[in-house]
Amino acid sequence: MKKKYFGTDGIRGTVNLGNINGEKFFKFGLAAGTYFKNLKKKKQVAIIAKDTRLSGYTLEPALVSGLASAGMHIFTLGPLPTNGLAMLTKKMRANLGIMITASHNPFHDNGLKLFGPDGMKLSDKIEKKIEKLIDTKTNKNLSEPKFLGRVKRLENGNHRYINILKNNFPRNFSLKGMRIVLDCANGAGYKSAPKILSDLGAKVFSIGIKPNGLNINLNCGSTFPEVLKKHVKKFKADLGIALDGDADRVIMCDEKAQIIDGDQIIAMIAKRWKRKKILKGGVIGTLMSNYGLEKFFFKEKIKFKRSNVGDRYVKEMMKKYGYNLGGEQSGHIILGKFATTGDGLLVALETLFALRKGKLASEIFKVYNSVPQKLLNIKVKDKKVINSSKCKKAINVANKLIKNKGRLLIRPSGTEPKVRIMCESFHRSLMNKCINLVKKTIN
């Protein structure tokens, strides 16, 4: 059965349209609180964090009201990276963690990401159970007045998160002498990211650290790395680091101002972890992972499997096969040795740890050659357009053309009203031809 509210990464959409409004967030809170309360654990605790969107001020109180009405006690943390919330959910032994965010989307979108007591994103099975509760009559799940939840604000969430990150590395880990450009996308990492890099001794040139509620991801961050390149050149930095709105993604830039995507970061870490005998099993990528990455792992005798797009599916497959590294080209990377979900800042620290002995970023990331890849995002009214006979016919023709010469992937976005067309091949003219064949049937 298809899910009604949850997509590939929680619930997401435009604020005050569809499901992203105060009324629905009350119901989301009531449903999630009811589900976890019914697990019969002694403590009934939920923790909530958010990114820097203006709409967070509207949606958070409604969510809190729903949770408290279900009998959950709530701690609110304010702006905090998504993995900070996941880590603290586990550390504080909470029943539930909720991140109010729309990740890399523009400010006018918002949504929710839910985490269980183990710090893991919820499974499809649990999300479906919560969806049933969302559509249940409100008065059925309301607690008696004496059993309503209490709400408390915790001001030290970022401090706790920073300490957890630091404890993953040796005490003598120092970035003294390193020059780093950091783009926080005016998002959830704007406090913790500059703080931890400065604490470790780096000279940090920070951008995207002045959120105003409307500028999250706006011409900055991991989805707009041109700004990062410009500043790396300007400040002659050793490395550039760009996070997204909730800081669970990272894209980097070497000292030559060359962009380093998620696949390249994963390749570097996998090679290093294998040499250090840290890598367990192999690596999980996604349907979007570059074919060059797959060929590299084959050459290095590192096992590689592809999951559906979405870091939740990556993590589920990592757990299934016992792998401790996985991620996406977009920069969602899960270091299973340290975390349960993507964490841009943690991945950046792991990279900086590899660079600490004076190595150049351009050298450590030179591990494989990417197959040229083109990605087209087409805004649509209805994502089911890819199921039309006209579109299916075009896809079949394109697949026949590119067979044995590359790869074509058409999929609906799980987070936006878009259809994504991805094609990769060393034959650029063929790649463009295949994309255009499909594009004509979608526009």
C-alpha cells in the first residue's frame, strides 16, 4: 500500500498548502505521540529540533501541542543539524526524535523527519502505522487532562552534539594551520559547524551563517557550490565545505577549487577505511551513484550494492548486509562507525582527519574517474506522468539506444513535485539525445 503522507525522507511540502500547516502538524504530533506511547515504555519523551525556516515558528508549536495532547513530554532544542537530533534521541533515551526541516528545499517548503529511540529513521512499516493514526478521529487519541505532556526548552543541544562529534576522534586531533571555507547554507549547522572547526584550531572563513528565516539554501550551501569555489580561491583555503539546510549533506571543494561530490567522498573514505581495516562488508550506494564509482569498487575488490534513492534506504541496506559505509552522490553520507543517518559535519571531520598530516585534498580525492553524468529535474503537476504510455514508449526507445553504452534512470522525486532524468555515458551526444526523447513526453 502506497503511503499517503510520508515520502522518501519524511513529510515535506510547501507551507500552508496541502499537509504542511498547523492543523496537520498537530495531527502529526498526536499520531506519532500515540504510536510511541502505545509501545508501553515507562518514559514518554520526544525531542524536537528544527532548521532556520521562518515557518518553523508556526509549525513547531502545533507539533508540540499534538505530542503533549498524546501524553508525551517534550524537549525542544531549537536549530540543530539533523544528525545532532538523531544522536541526542539515542543519547537521551527518548522515545522519538522529530526534525522540522525541508532539508535542501527552498525556504517556502518545510516538513518532518522522524527518528526512533535507536536514532534510526522510521521504517515504511512504522510510517504506515502512524499514517493510520493521523487519519483517526482526533478525540480518540487525546489524553486525559492529568496525563498531558510537559514541554521544556533545552539550550545546550548544539554543545552536546559537538561533544559527541569530538569524542569520535582522538583527543590530539588538531586542525591548526588549516584554512577552511565553510558554507552553512544559512541553515541548521550555522552554530555548531563553525564552532567545532574553530575549536579544533582551524582558520575558518564562514559564509551562510546569517539565517533570517527566508535565506536558507538561497544561492548557497551544497546545492549551490559555485559560492564555495569562489571563496576557496579568494582565501586560498585547503578545503571548502558546504552543508545543506539541515546539515545532513556535504559537498566539498579542494584547494584547486574543484568540486568534490558525494560519490568522490565515499570513494576516498572507503579506500582509506579498507587500508585501515575499518571498512565492514562493503559500501551501499544508490541508483544515482556514478557508474565510475561502481567500477572503482570492483577494481579495489570492495563490495558495492545499490539501494533506492534516499539515505533511509541506504541505511536499511547497510543494516541488512552489515556494511558500515554508504551514501549518495548528493552528499548524504552515512558513516556507520559513528552515526545512524547522514551528517555533513561528521563527514567533513572524517575528511579533515585524513588531511591533517599536510596532505592535499586534490590528492586524496583523486581515486577514480567519473563517467559523465547529466541530471535534469523537471517540475510537473503530476509525477504519474512517467507512467503514461507516451512516456513509457520514449523510455524504452532511449534505453535501447544507450544499451551497453551507458545508463538511463527516470524517477519521480520523493521530496519535490519533480521528475528526475539521469543519464550517464562517455558518449555525450547520445546522452543528450536519450534525455531529450524522454523530456519531450514530460513537458
